[in-house]
Amino acid sequence: MSQSKEFHNLDNETGGIFRELAAGVTTRIFAGEQAMLSIVTIAPDAAGELHQHPEEQWGVLLEGTAVRIQGGEEIPVRKGDFWRTPGGVPHTMRAGPEGARVLDIFSPPRPEYRVAGKGFGGS
């Protein structure tokens, strides 16, 4: 059995499940059995909406600058910074003037992210 379907590239914009999370915020999602990766692109100065979900989430800022809004705090982040968001903690992200690209990791996978669509899901 070929393993090639298990290999992906951050810059290949044709792979994964596409979702438009908010105006200027899109993602490509790659779901496994126990974890899920989401490559989020945020346009300059765009922001997601405050939301929460039961799954644990880790994030890594791959490119650009941003402000992570989490648990009522606003924390500036730059390339290479990473963070953990426990399940149930309200959070979102606002990109800096050059935009941002973030790798999010969820465990367990978020059921609403297993299909293409719009919005963050959660509450």
C-alpha cells in the first residue's frame, strides 16, 4: 500500500479540506485518526471571530505577525512562536499589517472540520 497519500506540503494550496473561517481567514485541513492539522491564512489586519471548542489546540505562527486573543488576554506573536489553547477557552487571532499564516493542531480532531464549509464551528 502506497504511503504517498500521507505526505503533504505547507505551500501546496490544492491539498486538504478548504474552509472559509471568516472574511480574510481561510484554512486547509488535514484530518487523521487522533489529531488534525489546519493551515490558516489570515489577510493583512483581518481577524477571526472569538470562539471556543472542547478540543485542545496548539498553534505555531509560520509567517507574519499577529495578536493571539485567548482567555481574555491579547498576546503579540511573531514567526516561530507557538502556544496551547486548552479546550473550552475562548480565542481568536488578528493578523498584523503583512498578514499571517498559522499551523493549528487539534486533538482530538474537530468533527465540524472534517468537511469543507464556512465558519469556525464551536460556540
